[in-house]
Amino acid sequence: MTIILDPTDERVPVERQITPRPDTLSGVVGLLDISKPRGSVMLDELERLLAERAPGVDVRRYKKPTFAKPCPDALRIEIRDACDLVVEGLAD
């Protein structure tokens, strides 16, 4: 069993289903930088690893204008329409 902790409020744990991992990775993977300092460092490494280990994957990079506000609707729609999977990079 996997436990996910929600940093916003752990007084009442929320149960969530984890999506099973596929055996292979293919399609379009979006990497979203939320514009926090050094977030791009982790995403750069992930992009390098994907290129090395999953050559059939098309990686597309995206960046929020600021981490202080939600992702703009237009950018969310663009990512939704273009990607099969999204990784969001958080850092400080």
C-alpha cells in the first residue's frame, strides 16, 4: 500500500488510488517548471534520463509565469491537449 501525504492538512488523511505504472513509456511527456528556483535543474536531469532510457518518448517543456499563482488556463489546456503524461517540477 502506498501512502501519500498532503502537506496542506494531515488531520484528516485522504485516501487516493495510485495509477499503475506501465511496463514501457511512450508518447509525449510534458515537463512543467512552476518557476521556483532550481526547478529546472531537476527537470533537465529528468529530460536527460528520458532521452537515454526511453528514446521513443517526445519530451516537451513548459513553464508557468510565476509559482505564486495557479497555472494559466491557456497553458493548462495546451499541456492537456499535447501531452500523454506531465511531470511538474517543484524546487527551492
